[in-house]
Amino acid sequence: EVQLVESGGGLVQPGGSLRLSCAASGFTFRSKSMSWVRQAPGKGLEWVSEISMGGSWTAYSDSVKGRFTISQDNAKNTAYLQMNSLKPEDTGMYYCAAARFCPVGTVVAGAYNYWGQGTQVTVSS
């Protein structure tokens, strides 16, 4: 059974940090690129970041560039999103998603092979 399990969300003050984790199982981790996609309350999906198969390159949306860092540990089949200098507009449900091939930055749900259940991030004072 394929599973993507996110963790690490929570309530944090503006300027704070969180590290999200996405533990993968049931498929060959290195055969997929891993992405983080978020959804703010009442809004659509927003692509945040992607790391390529094997982790050789990364990409970020303009809204998080310089503040967030995506990484992965192939030995643990886990992807991470380190989020620093958090802002209230970063609030939302964060999902990890895996894809064999998909356009970078896509928010089309069907473009990804697998999705996690999400972890809530709330940035508020």
C-alpha cells in the first residue's frame, strides 16, 4: 500500500520556524520527484516546492524562495520542508505529493501519482 504521511505542522508565531516531514512507503522513493503543495483556508492549491528524483535539483515558488528549504533522505524514504521566517500568509494545509513526471509548479491534482493527508500549519501571534 502506498502511503505519504506528513508530520511536523503546528501553531507558530510570525518569524518562527517549522520542519515538515513526509514519510513515504509502498513505492520506490527514488523513482519519484517530491513536491509540497499547500492550501490556505478558502483558497485553491498553491505549489510550494519540488525536489527531483534523487535530489539533484530543487525549485521554489517566489512566495517562499529564500525562506523554505526542501530536502530528502533517501535512506529514510522521507522528504522534508524546512520553513523559516514564517508569515501569517503561510498558514494552510501542507501536502506532500509524489510524481514520476509532472510539470514543475503544477497544481493539477491528477498530475501527481500520490498525495499525503496533509499537516496543518498556522502562523499567528
